[in-house]
Amino acid sequence: MTTIPPTLAVTNCMFAMDGGSRVIFLRDAAGGEHRLSVPQHHLAGNFRPGEPPGALIFDGEVLAVRGSAEQELVAALRAATYVHAGRSGAADVVKLAPPERRLAIGEDVSAMLGAIDRGPEAALRHAVAGILEFVASEAYVDVARRFGRVP
């Protein structure tokens, strides 16, 4: 059973263009690194075995829907600090075309690009807020039910 650290810092995130997968990189109070991934759930057949669509996967373990580990993770994310721990230098800079020169298909992609425009912390906060909003929704339970993770 996964132990969720009560104190987490969000250090980085990834947003995949595969139907909505997100990965959040975290650090606990002792400096241990953790990874939260939420595989996409918008494209029915686009997922990997062992990574159910829409699941919360903490350090490689799929958390039970509405279980105690999920509740602990949600509480830790709500109280998390944000410390962008990207590499220094030009390789870490996200280079996007100016908003007026890009085309984003999908409101989720457009919102993420807008958060990136506002800076690293805004992008991290946006990614975490999206996960928290999804987990609080009925859609989260519906996706889990569709893929046999809840009765």
C-alpha cells in the first residue's frame, strides 16, 4: 500500500498531447522524489496496460477510487508548495509562439498554454488544479467505472 507524504512540493509537470495525460513531479519534506501521473481518459483506446485511463498513479501504484490514499494525496496536493526545479539555462525555457500566432485545438490545451505564458508556477498550479478538479468530479468515478475500477 502506498504511503502518501503529508507535505509535498510540486517541482515540475508534463501535459501530453495524447488526450490529456498529466504527470506531476513532487518532492516530500525529506527530499524524496515522487511522481503522480493521470493517464488520459478522453480517447477510449489510447492507454497502456497497467495505466488505466483517468487513474491516479502515485509512484507507479494505481490508487483506489475514493480510497484513503487518494484522500491523503488530494489533501497533500491542496496544501502543496510550488518550487519549479527545472534545469537552469536555455534548455529549460519553454518556447511558444506568441498567443496571437498559435492555434490550440481544445480548451484544455489552450488553458495550459495560457498558464505556461504566465510562468512556471502558474503552469504547475494549473496542472495540479486540473487534476484536483477532475478527481472531485463525477466524471472521474464514471471513467473508473467504465474501466472496471469501481462497481
